Amino acid sequence: MTPPEFRQVLLQTFADRRLSRNESQALAAALADVSDDAPLLGALRRTAFEVAGEILDEGTPPREIIDWLEGVTNSLAQPVARAASSRRSEACFSPGDDCVQRIRGLFQQARSSADVCVFTITDDRLSEVILDAHARGVAVRILTDNEKSLDVGSDITRFSNAGIATRIDATEYHMHHKFAIFDRRTLITGSYNWTRSAAEYNEENLLVTYDASPLAEFQEVFDRLWARCSVVHAGTKR
């Protein structure tokens, strides 16, 4: 549903000066497909307030507008709440393409940011969607292990040369994490390495969660490592 389409629906619901229960349920159902699209939901919310302002200018009593607007904003919140409660977490496993396709999908859906903290990245199917996300303006940050960045097939230099913010652990030990955070609201973690062999041969797991508590802890770890790790400069041969 686009903002202009939403505007027409809103004007129809306001015809009788109230948002009936049936209208509210129908509106929430129509919005179900955009529950994951935060920018679009924001645009729809702004449209509702714009319509309310226009109606107010026409002389409609403020109390009627407030009651109607409250119903509309509740309808906007319903699909988001349902989506969050119905899918707190999910699991993927390999061998097979379930893990790689889930990761690809999250990069394709990312709107604002993707923080990646993984041991190694050599699967070109993942590298391509990382580069695509960066190209369309997603703020991608990548942390990886310094030794693994030297492996044949590692795409760390490719990312850096493309302008992606990339850092490596510079200690004698391994940066062995395998997690990523998308738009600061979706966390993936597990044993899954971002390699072809992990998808084709290894017994691996990947957990996708929307739970705010572990997500905040992982974000804190990422930010701490990011501050400590070394920058990979464009053109550096690794």
C-alpha cells in the first residue's frame, strides 16, 4: 500500500467521523504486508497526520479527529506487533542453501545498516548481496579475523576497495564470531561460516532473532570490537 492509496482509504474511513471496528480490522489486514517496512510505515503514519490536519482545517471538531486518528495509529501498530510476536526467532541449518538464502534475504531487505562480525567471508553469493546493499546506501560495516582475511577467496579487500567500512582483528588470537545485525533490529548468529563449504558440506546452524535483549548485547560487542580493531584501507593487498 502506497501513501496515496492509504490516503484514499483514510478519507473513506473518516466519512462517518469514526473508525469502526470492522474498518480498523480491515485496515490492519491491508497493512500486514508492510509490517517489516519501517520507512513505509513511517510514511503512512505521516500521511494519517496530514489527513487529520486537513480535516481540522475544514472545521471538524478536534475531538472527533483525535478519536479517529487514535484508531488509525492503532491499526498501524497491529501488524507490527503481530509480526514481532509471531516470529521472535527462527533457525536454519546446513548442508543446503537455507542459511545462505536467509542471509541473502536479510541483506536484500536491509534499509539502513548491516553490521557484520564473522570469521571469514568467501562465499560469493553473500559477497554480492553485501556489495549490492552498500551500493544502494545501506551503511555496511564488516569485522573479520586478520589471518582469515588472507585466505584464498577472501573478499575482504574487495569490500574495502568498494568503499565498505572494513576492520580486522589485529591480535594473535582469532576473531571467531559469526553474527550480523540488520537495521539494529534483526540478529543472526550461530556456527555457520560464510563459506561455500559451510553451505555444501558442513553441519552448521544459523539462528535469526528479533529479540531486543540479545540483540542489544551483540550490538554492544560489535561496537566495542569495532573501536578496537584495525582499519583495512582500500587498495591494501591482503
